[in-house]
Amino acid sequence: MLFVVRIFEIKLMLKILNIIKYIRKILTSWIPNFSKDFLRMIREYELQGIIKQFPKNCEILEIGGGSGWQANIMKNMGFNVYSVDIKGSEYFDEKIFNVQVYDGINLPFNDKKFDLIFSSNVLEHITLLDKLQSEIHRVLKDDGIAVHILPSSSWRLWTIFTDIIKFWRFTKPHGEHATNVFYEIFYFKINWWKKSFIKNKWEIFKIIPNKLFYTGNLILGKKLTIQKRKLLSLILGSSCNIYFLKKKSKN
């Protein structure tokens, strides 16, 4: 009798597990696997939205260039572009541009070389952020500008929500500055970055949203068009903010 009960319990548990798997499959059907093509589409669109604001014929340094998608776009637009990334970048095996290796802090260039420093979703991953900002300050011309695209607190919030649906748990922080994903909501706020930039002798002359909605889990991937993501950003918030900086006046 006990043996029969045990078999019944095992079958019941298996049925419950199958039901849970089925429910999870339905809930995550709109969250595709990671796609570099989708990420490229988003990053290239973000760059195209601001590149017209870059000074003509300027010399650009891109930090965190990966495979060089964005550097290649800037080069094709007539800019003289250098790009750096750390050794072991997961995008290096798909390089389409000469992305130089650096140690993540020390930029291998002379003082005041560049007219513009550009990074896209990079600074949040830098542990020694003040030191890198000092290096950016060093290699940027006195009348140059720095442009940084950074994830917003809205991106962090919606990524937490989709993480729970996809993984049924909280994941690790995306960047290096918060101890958990909830603290990271505050670290991704505009005010946190403003304080960091001001502390490091930058003057912020413009902050604009990227006017796109997406999460770290690529909701619906390419099925959700850029136009629809633009509309969603009006309701759910933009996923990145773009910071335009110049050296603080010595006066």
C-alpha cells in the first residue's frame, strides 16, 4: 500500500512540474534568447540619433568598442576613429574594426589628443570609475566633449521584472557599483551620474533620453520594431540616458 502511495506521489509531482514548465514556457515565449543582431540594431540606432551632434571632422576615441560596430559607423560618416576595449571582450571574435586592447583604465594615447570621447553602456561596468574619468580628461582636448550613453533606472526596473519571469529569481547587478539589483535602480538614476561627473571635474551641458524602450531580456526582440519601442518609451520610460560633457572651466 505504501509503495502504491509513493508512486502516486511521484506521478503527481511530475504532473505539477510539467504544468509549471508549461506555464513558464508561455510566460517567457515573448522573451527571446540573447541576440547580438538585436543588440547591434539598438546600439546603431542610438548612435545614429546623436551622431549629427558630433563636431565635423573630429577625432574620436570610443571606449568599450567591442567588435567595432559603432566605430565603423563613425568612420563611414567621415570621422577619424580610434577604439579600445579590454582583453577578453566577448565581441572580439567578430571584430569589423581595429579595436585596440587596453587595461580598462589607462588609455594608450597622448594628452589632449581627441576632440570627442564616446562610450555606450560602458561606464557602469568600470570599477575604478574615477581613475578612468581622469584618463578621459587627460586625452580629451580642452575644448573637446565626452558623450556617454548609460542605462536608466527605468531599464533596471523593467529588467528586474523580466528577470523574475524568465529566470524565476533575481539576477546579479548589471554594473559594478551596486550590491544588488534594487540598489542599482538608484545608481542608474540621472542624479547619481551627475554627481559622479561633477566630482570628476566635468561640466554637464546636456542630458537627453534615448527615447527607446527595451530591457536586458530583449522583450520580443526584432518583432517589436524601433517605432513601437519609441512609442513604448513614452509610457514605460527610456532605457538609456545620454550625457554630454565638457571639461569644467578653470576660472
